[in-house]
Amino acid sequence: FWAQNEDIIGTGIKFFVLLNYLRRQTDETEEYERLYTLWDLHDLLIHIEQTGGLRPDIKLGLARALTHSNPAIQNLAQQLKNKIQFFINQLQGSKNYLSSSINKLSEFAHSLAKTFGREIYYKAYALNLEDLYLINQNKTQILLLNLWDYESTEKNIIASFFLSYSYFLASQKNHLNQARLSRHSIILDEASSLLNGGNIIQILWKCLAEMRKYGVSYSFMMQSIDQKWFQEIYPNVWFILLFSVDMRQWKMIEQDINSGISGTHITASDVINNKLGSFYAFFKFKEWGNSTILV
């Protein structure tokens, strides 16, 4: 960011962190008051640019901070108030003073916090997977997480968190009654873009070796299996739905795919020239060996 953007966005983030902190200290009746996110900062700057002032909820939060019992919070609030007033004053001489910062923040318009399709309250904002995995086990919940706008490193961190934490929580469930043991499926589309870090591969290698008995499955969708991470987790893969591969990828799986076939073997040409709408399903069974079917 240019210095001006850094000053504006940095001030806004500090301001919202302060307001979020105060919201965590509200009484029971307001305990689910929603946290401010980067998307809210984007909307706030638009509001300031269009009206030259703050929204009522922002004004209320600022007033709480300015009259807080802690002098450090009062001082910080006063500094931030002065900064924001400076930005508002600058708009009088330049109507586009905030435009560049607004454009920078527009990248977060579809951030993770908003893809759940509901208000994010601070108890849920930390993605409390204990509730998801251990409570309401007789219900079906579907969470769609859109990581499109995240950088590669951020994608890896988020994916690593879900994979490792799902393993931990699954191991904590009551396994005495297997019939009522809730099942969970985590599906990663464009998996190749997520599973390319050393740390996440170690997580996967450990998880895949154990997760079946915990009622948790992972499904990875990818364009190519000719990658190092796939080779490392391949021994613990249960099944593969194979639509089409090139010759190099075919050589990686040729022996396994044909190991369960007693008649005519599948050839590279069969898979490479596979018709649209059909696929090979290859299963690895611990006791029975392997099986491959054409769907």
C-alpha cells in the first residue's frame, strides 16, 4: 500500500479492533453483538466518503471508548477519533481521498466471515468447531467456505486448521455407540492449490491414516495427480474417481488400478480417451484387495 492507504486502513483496523474488544465486554443481553470485519471497514469508508460522517453504531462505539474507565482506552480512542476527523477534513478538499483505500479493501468483499450466509457473532467468529463436531450430532450441517480471495499462504493456513482440528475433535467424540457416531465429510475443490505446503502434508499423512475409524472422510478434487503431495498421501487414499489422465499420471496408478481385475486389463488408452460423463472408480480394500469399476 502507499503511505496514505496504509495510514487510512491501519487506523480503521485499530479502531475496529478497539470496538470489537469493547463488544466482548458487554453484558449478557448484548453478548451476541456482531464483531466488525474488514468488510465493515470497507463499508465504513464508503459511508464516510458519501456522507462526510460516521454511522450511528460507530459513533456509539466511539462514545463508549472515549468514556471508558481505562485511561489507556480513552487515550487510544481520542487518537483514533482525531485521525478519522482528519480523513473527513481531507475529503472537503479531495472527494476521492478515500477511494484508493476503498478499492484495496474491496478485495475482502467476499471474505471467509461472510460466506456462511448469516451474521457472524463473536462466539461463532472463531469458527468454534467443537460445536460443529460434538453437538447436534443428529443433524446435517453444510458449511461452504469460499477461499477464492485469499493468498496461497492464507489458504494453506485455513485448510490446515480445518484438517487438523477436525481430526482432534473427531478423536474426542463418544465412540461407544458406533451407530450414532456422527459422520463428517470435508471436500476440497482445487485441492492442488491448497495442499502444497510441507506442514499441511504432514497433517494429512497423519489424519488419513486414522480418520476412517472416526467417521470422517476427506475428498480432494484436482486436475492432476502428478504432484509430490499426492504421492505422499497416496498410500492412505481409500478410493479414486478417475475421469482422465495423461500418460505420466497413468503410470503412477496403472499397477493398482489393474490389481483387482482378473480379466482384460484397463489400458492407458482407455483412461486417456475416456468418454465425457463416465469415470473409473478405483477402491482399495484392506482385507479384500482392490476393485475397479467403470461408471
